[in-house]
Amino acid sequence: MVAKAKTAEQPWGATGCDVYEVRPRKSRDGVDLISDQFRYGPIWYAGPDAVRNAVAYAKYRSLSRSHKAKIRVLDDFGAVILTH
């Protein structure tokens, strides 16, 4: 039995689950919800509850697709703050 190597299609070693990242925008006016599953690029959220709304949408989307989700919230420097 041979172990499969991690490839670009399997970020962070995630197999069989959806991977989402919540990153602050460069213009500092909200956050982007990033995933390979989105056709047209990241989804932008603004306002005082931007991070909470982005995480809630990622959880909702993963439940509707019956896949597990890995959601990582990053700070300005790219360090992980929260993981869901």
C-alpha cells in the first residue's frame, strides 16, 4: 500500500473536505472569503460582523454540500488566528 503525496489540489492535507480562508483585504475595508470552490473569485464581506458572516456562510455552504469544512481565519501577516 502506497501513501498518496500531497498535491496542489489538496491544500493543508485536506482530503474530502472544503477548505476556506478568511483574510483581511489589502484596502482594510473588510475581509475576503477564499476557496477553490468559488468560480468567480473570493467573496467580499464588510462591516462590523464581516468575519462572523464569512465563517457562517462557509459553514452553511459546507453543510448544504454534506462535506466537512476547514475554515481558517488569518490576520494581516498571514498567521492563523482561528480554525473552525
